[in-house]
Amino acid sequence: MTRDGIRLVKTVPAVLLASLLGAAPMHAQSLFNAAGLGTPVEALDGRARALGSVGIGLPGRSIMPTDPGGLARLGISTGIMAASPSWVDYTAPGDRSGSFQGNRFPLMAIGYPVVGGMASIQIGSFLDQTYEVTSVGEADLGDGPVRTTDLFTQDGSVSNVNLGFSRPLGQRFSAGLTVGRYAGSLDRTLERTYGEEDEAGNIDTYVESGVWAWTGWSLTAGGSADFENLRVAASVQLPSALDGNASDETRGSDRSFSLPVQYRMGATVTVGPSILVHGSAVLADWSDAQDDLTDSFASTGNGFGLGVELSRARLLGRDAPLRFGFRRVGLPFALQDESVTERTFSGGFGLVLNESAGVVLAGLDMSIERGLRSSANLTENFWRATLSLMTSGF
């Protein structure tokens, strides 16, 4: 690696654009991972995804780290785990196209009653940084030009490990506080091969690699209020800088990146005996991270979502609410000086698996999203599924 390799991408965005995505990336969720620090992977469950939510203001039981006030409404011990595979088709100038797929486990959490409130441990995804790109060029080694093939592989992610506590404040209100620690690692490898692949006597392959460990802290505070036909909620996340610490064997230097304060707000209203309408929004200005990047561009990550839930639908004799949603969220990093947005249409359902005395002891939530990410040089159409399983009363 170069001394400034941890800049997340002094040269990689330029290589990516120049190569026009000549090789299919592996195990990624988006090629926009190549810009800046990666792409956000939010810690959302299947219900939130189906309703187009940014993860706050949903009625019923919630254990998402973006909604610390809602944790108090769990009432009983609860655990949740979510999986989110995606399938992506991309196109780029020059009639270049391809496809790839990836899988994440964006949320694992457990909540338990403690001293009149609810305590929780949550592990949530934050940034996905995995991708792969190949670039073909030439180098003059003294005897004339020689073909070079550069394979750049990046494997990494940032997660947020949270400890939270929330409690009711009277009959209508609740408040919560969550302390989180950023964790994860980044492994980057550049492999250069000289000559044609089928040509005998190629010069030995040249390899440079480096590993960085991510560290940092966050504090999230929030509250919610429940009225007869309305739930409203808001939260604010205050992060530290995200530090990348190089391993002893890595020649790249340590780096630090600015993270934005994130504001979230959401509301759900009951407009009929079986119809819920949900709306939520997030405000996050990533532009301060621009000073920490080279050849990449930072902007806002603002967004909003709208959804409808038909709560009285049934499947196989069990409650199975139907959900539909739309979401538009800005990606904080781009390969060029332009805004990039992710737009999704979603649908899904919930299914009660076990219920006792009106309390759901086990249930699952499923969502399917059809989405689009686009810029001047890159367009991604994708399908994303999210399946979450919740159990209670253990």
C-alpha cells in the first residue's frame, strides 16, 4: 500500500471509472462502496424495510438501535435477528454491464426487563466496504510496453455494538439512551500481474496489502409518545470520529474520518380499523468527511420513507399484516461531484408463529425491495430481501 492507502481512495475511484467496471465484483452489495468510506447498511428489521422506514416511529414492539425510545414498549424479554441478501445488476458507459450478489446480517439484538425499564444489547451494521475491481493497462519495463492487470480487492465493514436502556415516563411517553462502539476491519489488497494470462515466462506477480481496524463511539438519545391513534418518535445520534488503525505489518498510516450527527423522526397514524400509515425521515450531513477524502466526494445522507400496513390480513389462519412502502435516501459518498440517491419500492408481510394470551411469542417479518442507485457513470438496479425473526418471553 502507499503511505496514504487508508484514505479510502486516493486512486481506487479513478481506477474504477477508468476500467468501466471491467470485472464483476464479488460478495458486495453496491459498487458505490468504492467511493469514500463505503455505503450505509442500516440496522433495520423486515417490517421497517417493507414500510420504507428509516427505523423510527413504528408502533408495536421495536428493538432497532435507531429508535431507543421505542425499546421501552417491548414489555417482555425479546430477541431479534435479521438477514438481508441482495442481487444487483449494474451498467456503465461503453455498454459495460454485469451482476453480483451479497448478503448481510444487519441486526441482532436482545432486550430484557431491568429496574422498571428495558435494557438491550444490539449489534447492527453501519458501513459496507466490500468490492473488487480489475483494471488493465501497460507498463514500460525497458524492453517495450508490457500488459499489466491490476486486481484490487477490498473486504471490510463497520458495525456498531450498542448497550441501551429505555423506560416509560407515564402512560404515554418513553425515553431511551444507547451507547455504541464502532468495530470492524478493512483488508485491502492490490495484485499486479505482468504479461498476458496465457503467455509463458510472465514476471512474478506483485502484491501489496494492508489491514486496518475501525474504532469509535456513538451516543444515541431518543423518545416516543403514544396517543389514541398516533405514535411519534425522534432520536439523535452523536458520533465520535471513525478511526482506522493500521496493523503492524501495514505500511499505510492511521487515519481518522469525521462522522455526522444523525437526526431521525417518525410517526404512524391509524386511519381506519385496520390501516396504518407510516412516515419517517433522517437528516445527516456527511460533507465534513470531504476533508478526509481524496478523489471522492461527500454530501448529505438525508432521506425519507412512506408506508402503509393492512393490519388485519391473515395467512394460513394466522395474523399476517400486509405492508407496502417507498423510500428515497441519499448516499453520502460518490465517485464524482454529484448527488447519488437510492430509491426503493417495497412490499412484505408479517406472520405470527406463536401467540399466548394476546402476546406474540414468535413471529417473522419479510420484505422485498426493488431499488435503483444511479450516477452519471454508474447505475445499479437491485432486489433486496430482508427476513427477521423475533422471539419473546424467554
